[in-house]
Amino acid sequence: MFGDPMKRLQVVILLALIAGFYFIPYTILYNTRGLELFTYWTLLTLATGLLSLLDLKNTSRGG
Amino acid sequence: MSVRIEFLLVFSIYIAIGSALATMSRRFFRGDIRDYYTGGGRLGALLAFGTYAATTYSAFMMVGLVGLTYATGVGALGFELAYLAFTIFFLSTIGYRIWALSRRHNWISPSQMLGEIYGSRLLEPIVSSIYLFAMLPYLAAQIQGLKSIFTYGGLSELESVVISSIIVYAWIIIAGLWSVSITDTYQGFIMLFGGLAYLIWVLLSLIPSTGNSLSNIVSVISESGYLGLTKFWSLQVFLAYTIPWIFFAITNPQVVVRLYIARDESSYKKSITYFFIYGLIYTLIVVVVGLIARGLAEVGFIPRDLPRDSVTPLLLSYMNPLLGSIMAVSIVAAAVSTANSIVLAVSGSLLATIKGGESGELLLARVMDAIIVSLAAIIASANIGYIVDLSVLTSVILLPLAPVTIMGVYLNKKPGPIIRYSTILSIITGVGISTYYALVYGPRRAFLEQIVGLPLSLITLLSASTILLGGYVFEKLYDR
């Protein structure tokens, strides 16, 4: 039914992973007083964005 | 209040350059309906990026997000960056697939896309109606939001609504998506320049003028707990904010339609990269300004309990009038670039439904644009608060389209009747739930309301996804 089951599975797993990382501060960084939380979310977004762009770079039509 | 000459000067220059660019764009416009709504899929990387960035980032950033950060601390950064990360992820995966499919199908609207990939005649008009229902309040909110900025320039409410509506409409009808994308790109740079000027002014002028240093302000923010998760950002509230926004790129028609516009693979990929850089810089600028505003409140320079949307207007009043006017115009640019893209997307969706895509007429498209702008202007000028408030729920109302879009773009054959009907049922159920709670609690309360311990957005998403997956499983069993 779906075009590429592996790709679909990959999308779902990555979605869950990214979402999970954004909620980590609720377990370990919620009470920070310095710039840890600011830095964590910024670096996480940078890493997620760069990985997504890398994946896009290696994707071609039909992929 | 008398008219501020500096504002009129900066605003006139902004309008003159924007109108010249829009007029110039006519040379690229072929005059057919697909070109009017999608630029015929012929845009290069710079325009594809510029129109995406300026459409996505509205006046919410410079006004709403600065205020949200001031009021609630660094949690606002998590919410906004989660949006950016998911958007880049979706644009790199599902978005790319939609772009590739659009080359074959020549879609002009996301409702047309969903109707075609599911092979359902009912789906397209249903989705078009939902766009109209959900986007009109959002559009009215953009126009109404401009009132406070025009007030800074000394213009009356009526003048601001009339002027906003004329700019929004004029830059659409000149050459459709071509004039919109060129003026969007121009406005996107104004927005970024305005944001940077705002930050530099706060750092180099405002903070020293209060007798404080940046390190002093940072330590004050730190001591007051605004660099951690404040009470406001409970897990449920964080979920309520992030869930509708992380799916924004695949639910809101004005951004989905921008997946059809890049002329080739390289342009598409480059535009996503540029957007990521832009989004990250813009978000960080806005959040840092909001945090500094909180610090200034903690040292007693500005009030501690300002309404969120008043923080930027208050800071504007401390600026040199020329700089303040540039800032105000950058906020106008953010609202106009979002508003005209919404009008074009909703009108494209309605036209595709009524006329069946490419057979539509340009005159009809322009009339439809005029009707949509007029409706939004009437709602904004009449201060129909409930409808404008409904804009808070726009992305929640559109959420059921997320699982439908994700599943749809990975289908490699037309689905059977069970999936088709479950798609419609899932959308109607999701939209029904969010609308019901908006009616019962009012839109603003419904947005943060916990229903069986979960935010409305999560309930909406789960309900729609469950029905959709149920239909998929049933069809699989039926096939066997």
C-alpha cells in the first residue's frame, strides 16, 4: 500500500526521536540557572537541521 | 495622536520599492492560472526560500514571541526551535516527495493534492472548506495585529485596516505568486534586518542607558529563573504549544503550496538550506530580545506584568523615531507577507475545487482574492473578537490534515473506499473536536485546556490518526 515501507518507518522513528530529545529538559534540565537549556535546544536544532539537510542532499527523486 | 513623519517616510519607501518589485515581476508571469498560484513551478532557490521564510514567520515573531519569552522565559525557545527542527525534517522528507509529485500532477492547491492522491471527490471540497474556516480568522488576526503597529505611526484603526488590505491585495493581483514571492523575499530581508537592528539597539543602546551591563542583565534573568523552565511551561502546556506548530509545514495551505514552486531539485534543496539558516538566526534574535526584556523588567526598567503583545510596542517607544519606524515597518512586512500568501492559498484551493484546477480563470481568481481580503478586513475592523481569537486554534483545526498528508504522500496506488472514507471521517472528527471545544471554552482557553489530562491538540491529532490507521488496517484485512 505504501510506496516505500522502509522510508515510512524511518520517518516515524526519526519523528519520535526528535520529539523525544526536545522533551529531555523535562527530566534533567528543567531547573537550570545558566544558559544550559538555551544552548541545549539551540545545538539540538542545529544537529537535527543539519542531519535533515544531509539526508535531503542524498535523496533523489523517487527516494 | 499625530502622524509620525519618520514612519510615513519609511513606510512610503517600503511601499514604493515593494510595488516596483511586484510590477517588475510581471515579466515572469505567463498569465495562466497555475502560474498565478504556483509560479508554474519555475522559481529559483532565492525566491522559493524568501517566500517560504516570509510566509512562515508572521508578525507573531517580533510581537508575540518577544512577549511570550518576556513573560515565560526560555521555554519559548524550545517551542519555537522544535517547530523549526520539525519543519526542516518534514521539508527534507515528505516535503521533497510532495515537490517531486507536484512536478507530475501540476497541483495548484494542497486540497486538490489530497483529493487526487486519495482519489476522492469529496475530500477536496471538505479540505477547501476547512481552509476557509481555519484561515480566515488567521488572516483577520494578521490585519488586526497591524493596527497596533500603524498606531505607532499615528494612523487610525480604519486607516490601518484599509491600507493593510490594499497592500495585501495589490501585491497579489499584479502577478499572483510571482509578485507575492518577489515582495515576500524583499520583506523577508526587511524582517531579518529589522530583527538584527532590534537586537543591536537593545544590546548597545537600551541596556547601557539603564545603567546596566549585559552580564548584569543575564545574571538577573538567571536568578529570577527565566533561563529554566518556569511554572508556565508545564509538560502539558509545552505539548499544547508544540504539537500544532511542529506539523505546521504539512497542514497550513500557504506553506504546503510553496512545496510546488521550486523549478528543479537543486533549487528546492538550496531553498530549504537557506530557510534553515534564516529560521535559526531569526528565532535566536527574537528570543534573546525577549529574554533581555525580561531582564529589564527584573531590574525595574519596564513593568513586570506587561501584556505579552505590549512588550515590543513599549520598546519601540524608547527608540529613536527613525529606527522605531524601520522596526515598525519590518513588522508590517512580516504581517503582509504572511497575509497575502494565505489569501492566495485559500483562493487557489477554492478555485481548484470549483473549476477543477487548470481550467480556472484569472479574473475569477482575482475576484475571489478580493472577497477573501474584504471578509478578513471586515472581521478585523468590526473587532469580532471571537473570530479573531479563533486564529489561536488555526493550527489545531488543521492538525487532522497532518496524518492524512503523511499517509497520502507515501501511497503508491489509489486507496480503496475504506481508506477514502476513513480519511474523510478522521478529518471531520479532528476538526469537529477542536471546534467543539472552541465553542464550549472559547478559543484561547481551549488551546491550553486539558481534556482527560491531555492538551486539545494531542486529542485532535490522536483521534484523527486512530481513525485513519483503523481505516488502513480494515482495508488491509478486507483486501485479504
